[in-house]
Amino acid sequence: MRYVLFDKISNEVILLARILLVVLFLLFGWSKLTDFSGTVGYMASQGLPVPTLAAAVVVLMEFFVGLAIVLGFCTRPLALLLALYTLGTALIGHHYWSMDGAERMANMINFYKNVSIIGGLLLLCVTGPGRYSIDRR
């Protein structure tokens, strides 16, 4: 069964999906960029080696890669890269299996939200950015 309406607006839906998929990265990446010293401090408090480098990677991935995906620039490889980054943040930041109580539940929810985001990014990697993108120009 074909969905004629979605066939007609598929490029618009893909654009909307790209925006919705990375809005979280853009919002939090921007806050980390504008409070970079706080981000470095947080990375240090989490025991990450070379916290300044870790903070720079986080800002690069969340804000700049997120922005590139919204614009549809190098969409497929960057969607794959962001999916791998999201997997890493899920494993490092939301290790619910080593927690108890409310902390365990909150981190389990965030872990599986990351897994869902990974699914969307992999789908974007396969489908591509659609017509409204720098890649299609």
C-alpha cells in the first residue's frame, strides 16, 4: 500500500525529521559551547582524561555536527558518526546497570532514549538528507 500524501511531501518530512532528530544536540551543544569552562569542569568531575579535549569533542559533535545535519551537509557520514558518538555517551554517561533506585531508572530511560536516537540517525544515514540540503545542491 502506497501512502500518496507522504510520497508528495517526503522531502519536507525528511527535513523536519532532520531538525527534530538533532534539536537536542543543538540545544545542549550550544549551552556547552557558551559555558565551555563549565563543560570542562564537568568533564573533569566525571574523571575523563584531558577534560578540555573531551569538552571540545563534545561541543564539536553536539553543536557543529548537529548543525551540519540540519543543513544537510555530509549528512550520511555525519549521521553515522553522531550515532557512534551517541552510543558512546549512552555507555559512558548512562550506565544504569551499575546503579540503584531512582538513579537507575532515570539513567535507564536516558540510555534507551539514546538508543532510539541512534535508530533515527542510522535511518537518516540510509535515507539521506532529502532535497532540502546542501548535499543535494
